[in-house]
Amino acid sequence: MSTNTYFTEYENLEIHELMLKDRPRQAAYFEAILGNKELFKDKVVMDVGAGTGILSAFCAKAGARLVYAIEASNVATKVALDLIQDNGLTNVVKVINSRVEEFVLPTTAEKVDIIVSEWMGFYLLHEGMLDSVLYARDNFLKEDGLLFPSECTIFVAPCSVPSLYDDWNNVDGINMATFASKLRAQKSSKPSVLSVEPKDLLHEGVVFHWMNLLDVTVDELNCIEFKDVVALQKNGNHQGFCIWFEVRFPGDNSVVLSTSPEAPQTHWKQVVLVLPEEICENMEAREPVAFKICMKRSGDDARKYNLEVDQLDPETEEHPVPCPCHMTKCILTEAHLKMMDTS
Amino acid sequence: MSTNTYFTEYENLEIHELMLKDRPRQAAYFEAILGNKELFKDKVVMDVGAGTGILSAFCAKAGARLVYAIEASNVATKVALDLIQDNGLTNVVKVINSRVEEFVLPTTAEKVDIIVSEWMGFYLLHEGMLDSVLYARDNFLKEDGLLFPSECTIFVAPCSVPSLYDDWNNVDGINMATFASKLRAQKSSKPSVLSVEPKDLLHEGVVFHWMNLLDVTVDELNCIEFKDVVALQKNGNHQGFCIWFEVRFPGDNSVVLSTSPEAPQTHWKQVVLVLPEEICENMEAREPVAFKICMKRSGDDARKYNLEVDQLDPETEEHPVPCPCHMTKCILTEAHLKMMDTS
């Protein structure tokens, strides 16, 4: 996708409607900003990708002295300007219709105390908008400035995917397994964005990647790899890997926005890497799943990532210590550790 | 949309996924067919627009002797053939990859006893697929044959549309009314498909149009007009007209598939003709709303309709008799009728 197409998509107000109606998203930013007024009082804030301007308005209401609401799409002039005016915030919020990479601070102006942004995409990094936030951080944020959000974590867990597998074995008495297999084939070119029910997770999830946004670099976003062996926590058909993320905001009133299957549903839902039928397997609790997962920025389009998962052989991969899996070496290690613990 | 594009869209299996996961839709066809086995036993059936073939499979399971599963898109060969085979129904169901208008019955073959089809689109007629069902009826159905479904009704009711109006007056303390107005403008070019909550209906609904599919003609589908005066049944902001439909199936076990706001939600949801802000009005129960509504096939694309609603003046329009509205003439008429009733 060209950069221009990317911003044009955000001219479609229905995308903003979707985001604004995402209650967990809205509530998290509302709480993080208006629940930490002491951090915002008299501060200078930059809102990167301000969209309709609602987060900038939150910052103004939290007491900010000046907010730069930077928005590259025409939503800046079509919507945000009016929103700021209608809410009597023109003295505080300056709407700027520009890419943040093309923005220049007035020569006499100080750098900003806080950068606020809602940049997250599917599987966290889709859309590649974090690059722009890091650019803003490197160019406009004071030495000891804050980022809202400040940390993010991506999780992964083996899961069942009944909506693409088992649900189709009996549709009102009709076997539609072949349809399901073709449906999966059609969907296999991209990661599936879907709602995973907690009951379909075979493991609570492990941390695939963690980032402190204050020090991560754009280069580090190009390729994220992770390898692990997890022992399943329940019986089930291992049909995919479920990916979700959470972001954490600064402040004493520390807010976390989670897109976990256990959390209230957001418009990000979850992303599932669905396994091909040949390697799906009915597994039992404590069986080990060894895998390598990789999120790599697409060569064609820096806003997209290729997500790949490889199943590895749990016999030859190194397990964590201790490992609750049922393999003899892990049972022995655990017994040994317990013995040392009690001795 | 060209006819070819129309069928190509149905090659996307995710559309079939959406329809198959629509439980009220599935349950209605299941009940209508398998709950009326005596109608299907040893009969010849034609399934117009068979898609994945699931309704044809229902008919076979209900005892049909022969089912022509006619499907113009490549889903016929890609999915339906396998489905019929996987369910051991190849002796009964013949999958035919053809437009029904190009299909020719074998010269020795009898006409069909029953035509089954799921042809309904948004506001019932979107997609214009009923034309093909009527072609099949006129060319392939026996004199006393049955149609599944056999009747359909379109309803209309004045309603509030908070998701496009009031909800935006206060979004976490921010007034987004201007955004909402631009969002409505963006959406105004086409009818809004959305879920209307029963509480937002200002009236239970009146019959906008009723059709017996055994005798309706394609010409009658080109333009449907309706004029009425309804007395609101509750107070509220009149911001739109909500349209929904229901279809009725033959048989002693008579099944109705309803897309009313009161019924469990289907993928058709409801369609709302949203009024421009200037004519929205806070109204009280028993206030009359006079309107003319018109569904007219688009000149550019026979599969689409233009939906238009005009508000009329309840002072000059003729009211039904009796009319529960609060206007003096209707109150007097009602009193008069009551008096005659008791005299």
C-alpha cells in the first residue's frame, strides 16, 4: 500500500466510527489520560495520528497547556478542526494537517512533554504506524518525556479454531468439512482476524515480544522472532496459534489495554495463524508444543508484516527449566528441583 | 454490477461462511424443509442459487427423489459437488453449474414439484435474485407446485437512530455532533444496514408490501410504492425509517423467517433510511407521521434499488380509519365509531 493510499483510507469516517465505538479502546485512553491529570497539567503534548481529535481533546481536558494534533489525512480539516472548536478547545489544541515526518516545530517552541498516539494495528504492528511515533519521539520529545502508551507486549498461545474446523463437521446434519478446508485455503494467504473464545486457548499464552517504546528502534520492528516450548494446559485440537497484544500507559493510575481473548472484545479481536489440516493434532494437557514464530516486515509494503509459524520437534528442542510438560526429562528435572527446594 | 461480477462475488467462500453462520436463516430453512417431510417425499425439487448445496442436501434428507442444485458461480464445482458426495447424496442431488436462465430440463424430464431458494437480500430485494426464482417458477414448476419460501412481506416503521445521532453528542465527555453529521453525509448515498434495537422503533411497523411468490411478476418488482399515515406508539426522536422483511414457508409446520428488530439478529440486520438533520423531530406518542416510500430498481444495475422516502404533511394526507393519532378529526372519528359500536 502506498503511503498516500494509507492516509486516504482514514478519510473514510466509518473507520473512525468503528474505533470510537470500541469501548475498551476508548475507556483505556480516557482513563490513562483523564485518570492521570497530574501528568498532563500545563504540559505540551503531541498526538500522533490524531484522527478525529478525540485524544487531543482528552489531553486538553486533562489540563495540557498545548496539544499538537498531527493528522496526515483530510480528517484533520474535515473533522478534527470542528471537534476542537465545538468543544471550546481551540486555545489549547492546534490541529495540524501533516505527516509527522514533515512537521517542523516553530523555532521558538520547546519540545513536547508527552506523546499520545493510538497507533496499534492487528497483531500490534500491522499498519506500521509505530514508525511515525518513534520518529516523533526521536525528534520532538523532551529527554524525560512520556509516551502514551509506553510499553507493549505481544502474546502467543496454541489454540483450537472450531470456527474454521470442527464447527463445519456437522452443519444441521450436513458434513461441510470439504467446504471448511477450501475456506481455510482461501483465508490462508493472510492471518485470520477473529474472536477466539477463552475456552479454545490450549495455553494461557507466553510473551512473544515485549517493547519499551522509549527505547525501541524502527530497525527492531523489521523482524521479530521467538522460539519456545510450551506445555499445553488443557486437552484439545491444536489447530492454530492465537496472537494478541496489550499496551500499558504511564502514571500512578496505570492503565492496560488488552486484546486478550479473556478481555472484553475490541475491534482488533485476535489474530490466528491457522495450521494446515495435516499437522493439526488432538493433544493432551502437558504435551509440549515447540514452535518458532516470526513477524517480518513485508518487502513490498512497510505497513504490512508476514507472519510465519514453524512447528519444531519437542524431542530435539530445548525446554524451559522447569517445564511442566510430560516428557521424562522434564518430569525428572522438576522432581530434582523440588527435591533441592525442600532439602 | 455486471451479472458476471455478481456471480464472481459468490466465489468468495467467506460470503457463504457468513450465511451459513446465520443461525435464524439456517434454522428456518432446516425447519421448513425437514419439518415438512411429507411435502418433499419422492418429489422433484429445484434449488435456485444452490451455493454450497446445503439446502439441496436438506431436501434430499427430507426425502426428495431428485434435486436440481442450480448454481451459476464456480462454488457449484468447487464446493457443492464435494458436499453432495461427502454426504452420500449423489444419487439424488444433481449439481448444475449454470445460470437458471440457461438451464434446460432434459426433454424426457418432468417439471419440478418444489422450488427452494434463498434469494433474499438487504431490504428483501437487493441483489434482484428473485427475478431468477420467478423465471424458474414460470419455466420449471408444475402447475400446482410449491415455492420455499412462498410469501414475503416488507415492513416499515419510523425510528430513532441513536448510533448515527444522539450517541455522538457525548463521547466520553466530548461533543462529536459535527463528526456524526459528516458520518451521516458519507453514508447517505446508500441505505444503512444496521441493527436497530427494538427500543428505537417508534411504531411496531406497517406492511409496506406483501407478495405471494406464486403470482408476482418481475415487472411488479421494478417499483414498489407505499403511502401511509401512522400514529407513533411512543415518544422519541424521529430520525429515520426502519425497513425489515419476513418470508413464510408452506406446510402444516409453517415457518417464518423474520428480520424484524424484535427477532434474533440475522446477517440481513435491518435497513434504515436516515433522515437529514433538518427534518428530524422530537415527537410524542400519537403524533401522526405521513410518508411515501418507494423502492425502485436502479436503471444502471437491475440488482440494485433506489430507496426513497418522502415526508408528507399529516394535515393534508388522508388518515386511515380509525386512526389512533392525536389529531382532532381522528379523535372525533374514533369517538363516533365507538358510539356507533355501542348503539
